[in-house]
Amino acid sequence: MVRSKDYSTSSKSLMLIAFVLVIAALYLGRQVFIPLALGLVFSFLLTPVVTQLEKLRIGRTAAVIVVLALSLILIGAVSWKVAGQLVEITAEFSDYKSNLDSKLQSLQASKDGNLSRATATVKELNKQLGVVSGQISASQGQGKERGAAPHPIPVQVAAPPSNILQDLRALLGPLAVVLETAVIVIIFSVFMLLKREDLRNRAIRLAGRGQLSRMTQALEDAERRLGRYLLLQFVVNAGYGLLFGLALYLIGVPHALLWGVLAALLRFVPYIGGVAAAAFPVTLAIAVFPGWRPAGLALAAFVVLELVVSNFVEPTLYGVHTGISSLAILVAAVFWATLWGPVGLILSTPLTVCLIVLGRYVPQLKFLEVALGDEPVLTPAQRFYQRLLASDQEEARTIAEAHLKENSLEDVYETIVIPALKLAEQDYEIDALDDDTRRFMFRSTKTLIEDLGAQLEEDPPAKREPGAHRDNGAGRASGAGADIACVPARNGPDELVAMMLCQLLQHAGFHTRQLRARGVEETLVAISSHDYGVVCVSSLPPFAIMQARTLCKRLQASSPSLQTIVGLWDFEGGTEKARERLGTGCPGVVATTLSEAIAEVRRITHSEVAAETLAEQANS
């Protein structure tokens, strides 16, 4: 056990070190990894188009060249037009200044207001501080001049001769880095599109021969999630930018094409991209037009378009979404932006999808899927149990009632309540659950069962089953197996499950009675004092199996004609394994779910009624 703990600690330490090294490598090698990631994204985006061209009997190389050429032509044309509009905005900015100043002045508070007086006071204080600071600087400068040495004569050093690449870099300035990155991205994209099967096979081979199935599933999942998502996101954002630019053109906002393209691009940035895209044209509308109506219309167009696309178009087109939780999208955006700058902000969602796929198929990286994914990490039973552990009875009830809206009460008991009771018993046996919390859980669960049972009574009862309660005037059901007893093997959870079974049987039309948990002898006396046809023993594994086995044997020994159903609720392995666990000494019927127990009651009562009918016909 000690070696196992040491190994686990060492494994976690190595994983943490590897995690830190990977982050350091991504940061230090960002000049290589950024073009590689962009090339991977573009290859996922363009692969469906290349595949469609290949289906038209066009070769792989020709299809890649055609797709890339069309993409570059489209990007170049749009970029040229956008750049022209940016130059126009820069040239026209002085014309907008006077209108913008008048708008700002109209928003200022009156000079007699407290805010204006406070602003004037702060300005006066800053002015005085500036005067004092200038005087101090002047006095220090004079002191330095009195003791300063003569100025040295500058010496010019001849610069080394430059080549054409250096001259071109100096001419382009900051655009040189962008163009270099773009060329590398194009090269990566071409290579990945041409050699995608070879890259896939190499990735599978690196995973090992024993991981062929898992790696194939991972690649298919990544291609399905990422490829389809990127393509649909591109289509949606392009349509969004087109509609937004058209709306701005109809409103009269200048340079509508620029703002439409900017909106399409910025929507790739999670959360803040759309807002930033709308801020520029709205601000321009405020600066250009004398009134506020065009700016309000531009803002309204953005709000309406964003609501429609976000709530209707994207969920419909994307179908199964990326699988990233909302918080993870925000955290991933901050993380990748810190690591790779603006490019990381755009790539944050695709890269996080890749991490989730890795976490799904690599056991050592399972924490990535749990931390970043949006799928529930706790079952409804675990959430129900956890809220009871936190003494939050209301939320536990909400979980059960929410499940009840789409499922039957029987399913609520089998899916949520019984597994939660089993978890509680397991924790109690290893001293992970104290007595007070355990009693609170049982009281809360009992109250919930009673309330759900009261709701069940309001529903119309099911059709009476053959052999169910038929009053013969003597106050007791006539016919074989008319009465059913639900007996808990021990107190606590067994009593609660017996209560659930009794509720469901009564709603099904059977005359059922729940007995209290007692000793074996007292239970036998209680059963023998009433003419029960069927006895259901309630037992929650694994800690009540011995009591259930003993009670079953004694019931069969004392009343051989008595039909016994032993419920080993939520037993791992199903009915066959439960039957083996009870052993041959208990000849009763075994059920592992409430539905199985109810089905067995129906079967027994049907057969008994049929036998009773045949006997009556023979006597007549």
C-alpha cells in the first residue's frame, strides 16, 4: 500500500513537471507553434472542400492548389478593399472631430454641479503639482550644468552593408513579421492537406500498436468536432458579417464593408469579439451623424443579429457543440492569449477542443476532459447524495423532481435515490460518514419519498391487476396471493427502499403493506399472523445480504407455500450474480430493481389467479 501511494505521488509529480515543461515549450517556441497551429486549423477548415473536389475526379495536388488559390484570392481582395477603407477613415478623421467634440460637450455635466466642481478641483491640484515638479527639475538641471563636463563629440560608425531581405524588412516594418508567418502557415497547410493520410498513420503509429482502436476513435472524434465546427463557424461568421455590413450600409454608416469584415473576423474571439466589432461602427456613427438615431439603429442591428445567431442559428447548425463549458472557453481564451497573444485568442477554442479529445482518449489526461468539458461529471445519484452531504435538502429535492418531470417515479427511485443510499452505506462502512449526517440523509430521503408518494396518489391508479385486492365483504382480499408484505432486512436504507416498493405496488393496484425492521423471529411472527401471499424482502447490498439470506431461508422453512421475492437492490452484475450471491439455500425469486420486483409480483399473482380459476372450474 505504501509503494502504491509513493508511485501515485511520483506519477502526479512527473505529470506536473511535464505540464510545466509543455507550457514553457509552447511559450518559448511560439514562433514555430503558432504557424503550425494555424496551419492545422486551416487544414481542418479546407479538408472538406478538397475532399469534395477529389470526388469530382480532380487529383489531390490540383484540388489543394485550386482551394488555396481561391482562398488567397478571396483573402487578398477583401484585405485590399479593407485596407483602402482604413486609409479613407484615417483621412476623414479630422472631419469627424468637430461633430464628436459637440457630442461630448452635450454629455458633460453642468458647471454648477458637484461633479464639475470636483473635476475643477482635481485639475487645479494637478496644475499646481506640475508647477512644483517643474521648479524642482529646473533647479536640478542648473546644478548639473554648473558642474557638468563638456559634451562629448559623437562618433559615427559606418553601418554594415545590407542585403535585399533586410531592406525589404525595413520597408515593410511590422508587416514583415505578419507576412513571414503567413508564408509559413501556407506551407504548413499545403503539406498537411497533401499528406493528411500519412500524418494520420504516423500519429497512430506513435500511439503504439495496442492503441489502434483508441487512436482511431480519437482522430475521428477530433475531425468530427473540430472540422465540422470550424467550417460551420466560418459560414456562420461570414453570414453574420455580411448581414451586419448590409445593415450598416442601409443605415448609412460609412465603410460598411470594413465593419462587416471586422465583425466576421472578431466573432472568432470568444465573448468579447462581437462586442468589439459593434463598438467601432457605433462610435463612427456617433462621430459622423449629428443626431443619435443612426448610432442607436446600428447598436440595435447588432443586438438583434447577435441574439438570433447565438440562440437559434448556431445551436441548430452546430448540433452537438464543441463540448467545452462556458467557463472553460473564457479561461482558455485568457490562457492562450497570454501564451500566444491575439493569435492565441482566436485559436483558443479549436486548441481547447483538441485538449478535450486528448483527455477523453488518454487516461493520464482525463482531468482535461473533466476540467474543460461541459458534460456532467457527476451522475444524478452522485449529485443527489452530495447535496444531502452538504445538508442541502432543497437542492437534493430539486434534482429528484427535475428527473421526475421526464421520467417515472419508479425510474427516479432506481436511478437516483437507491444508488445514493448505496453510496451512503459504503461511506458509512469505511467511517467516511458520521452518524448525524447519516440520520439526516435518511430523514430527508424519507420525507422526499413520502411527498413523492403523496403526488403519486393524486394520479389515477393503474388498472387492477389480477390477484390484486378484491374486497369480499370480510375486509380482506380473497383469492390466492391477495396481500403482499414488504419486509426490510434491516433498518435504515432497507426500510426506505421497502417504502418505495410498497408505494409502487399500491399504485399498481396491489394490496400491499410495509412491515417494520425487526429481528428474524419477530418478523416471522408478524408474517404468520396475517395471510400474506407474497413477501418481498428489501436488502441494499453489500452489507444486508446476510440478513436477507437468513430471513429468506426461515420464511421458506416456516411457510413453504409462501412466495418470496428477495430484492438485492442495485446489485453489481445483475440478477444472475445476485442469485449466485444468495446461494441455493434461498429458493425465492431474486430481483435487483424495483421494476423487476413488480414484474415478479405480477407474474406470481397471474399464475396464482390462473391456478385458482382452474381449480374452481374443476370443482364445478
